[in-house]
Amino acid sequence: MKNKKNLKILAITIPILLLTLLIYLFLNFQKKKEKIEALKNIPSFNLKNIDGSSFTEQNLINSKTKIFVYFSPTCHFCQAEADELSETYQNYQNIQWIWIASEPLHEIKEFAQKYNLDKQNNIIWCQDNMAILYRQLGMNSVPYFLVYDKNNNLIKRNSGAIKVEKLINTIDERK
């Protein structure tokens, strides 16, 4: 008698749990799809530049490809990518690089100076206070790359480490 009661409980509980799981997965998929859709064009943002001034989507150079790099100064992959860029940035003058971190401004500035990238005209260093842009764009790792063409349309997004050369090849393939 007790076994029949347990079987009835399981017969009701298991389908309810499966249905709940399916609904949860569907809603998460929809949420992720919406965030990806929001990335198709550069969203509005307001960041603080390492010189303390405001940097918004209005400051972007429309005639250039734009690469947003969300990074952390303590991330080893980010350090390797900055090192690679410091050796080759002169080859990428047609790209506007926007490096963004949520760490304090002085840490971002020290990172930029360490790789001799702080005074390059085509490289902007910004702080995303309280990771607002990070959450808005649905980013899930550091480093995180968003590549936009001259018309501000998304070409590529990449979560995790990637060679700068591979990012540039993505841009070249679209031409």
C-alpha cells in the first residue's frame, strides 16, 4: 500500500519537475536571444574614460571598425592580448579599440601604461562603473569581444581569449 502511494507521488512529481525544467530552459533561451539581438547594433552607453571624461556611443568614429574589449587588468588572457596588440597596434589604425573594465580607473590606467597603449589615438580605455554595460550586453566572461563594422553592425562576438590576428581576420573576411 505504501509503495503504491509513493509511486503515485512520483508519477505526479516527475512530470511537474520536467515541465518546470522545460519552462525554465525556454525562458533562459528567450532571454539570451533577446540580449544577442540587442547586440546587433551598438547600444547606448555611458562610460568614464581614464582621463575622467565621459565616453558614449556618440564618441565613436563612424568611419572605423570598432572592437569593444571587456577585460580585467588581472586576467592573464587579457594581459596576453594587450601584449599582442602593443606589438602590432600600428597595423590597425583603421580600427577604434574600446577597452572596458569595471575595476577602478587607476588600475585600468596602469594596465594601459604597462603595455604602452595609453597614448594611442585609436585605443580608448574606459571604466564600466558597477559593470552596468557588462550586464546590459549579457556578457558572461572576461575577456569578451564585440566587433562592429563601420555601420555599427555586429560582425563578431567572442567570449573568452582570442588572438588579435583572428579578430582582424574576421573583419577582413567581411570585406
